[in-house]
Amino acid sequence: MTQYLIWIDKHWDDLKVRLPKMVRQWTEQAVGGDSDQHPRLPGAVAGLYAGLDTVLSFLVEEGVIEKARARNSARVAGISS
């Protein structure tokens, strides 16, 4: 966990710009015209996607997993990394 936090600190300037854009995009996709869902659900799902995308980037950069496996994990989860 410490290494992940260090990685986030190292990439913070990029993440603080990129993550809000990603969360907005995924929130809009999660809304998708479904008016029966709880109003906060799309934002919660988008936050989870952002966390997954971020941790996959960390794992690839640190050599823990290969980029192809990260892409496959993102695809299975329904996001693109």
C-alpha cells in the first residue's frame, strides 16, 4: 500500500486533471437513461472505475502485471485502461 501511495504522489499532477474527467465520463455512461436507479449510483460506480483504472496503471508501471493483462481486466470490468 505504501508503494501505491508513493506512486499516486509521484503522478498526482496528472491524476488530479485526468481523474475528474474520467469520473464525469463514467458517471454519464452509468446514467445511461436509467431513471429507476438511485441518483448517487452512477457517481459511485464511476469512482470505483477510476480507482480500478488507477491501480491497474500502477501495477503495470511497477511491473507487477503486463499491460495486456491490465487491458483485459479493464475490459472485463467494463472500462478501458
